[in-house]
Amino acid sequence: QVQLVESGGGLVQPGGSLRLSCDYSGSIFSISDMGWYRQAPGKQRELVASLANGGSTKYVDSVKGRFTISKDNAKDTVYLQMNSLKPEDTAVYYCKIRCKTWKDPADENDYWGQGTQVTVSS
């Protein structure tokens, strides 16, 4: 029903930048919030940044001032701009959308992308 495809990951040196994209599609009735999560080896998945439908954003403390979440409604895409990257940012990054679909407008569910690898290393 809802598909998410992330892109933009890769290998970058410390201090560098990357922009992740998440293209979403499907029979979406409404979106309540979007988010980027990451999971490093041996660690639990954590919320990195979120963007509510009203426009409010939240960030985990470790990325505040370095990462920015945004969306382009015309392109059905949510972005994560990552600047001043550090080795500890290395992880698989996942996009998540919480939304209702036309098939069942009363039911809200989370949909995830397949993830994109970000490696920060010299």
C-alpha cells in the first residue's frame, strides 16, 4: 500500500556532508509524521529526526545543529541533510512514515523503508 525508498547514503570523510532522500508512494490518505531513524551495529534503532504534519521538528541531542529534516510535498520526498558528519554517525538510516491509507482511513500505521548505509570514515 505504501512504499518508501531511501537513497543518498555512502562513504564520507569526517566533517563531510550527505543528503538522504526518502521517496514515498502509495494510496496515502494523510500523513501525521515522518522520521529518520538509524541503527548502528550492535545497537538499538534510534530516532534521529522527526517532522510532524504541522511542521514541528525534533532531533536527538547528538545531531542537533548538524542534521536537518525537511520535506517536499510536490515530490513526495522527505530529506535528511547531514553536515559535519562524525564516525559515530555511521549506521543504516531508515525512513518512516506514520499515515492513514485510502483503504482504511480510520487506521494509522507506520511504514518503513529498506534503509541506506552511511559510513563516516577517513
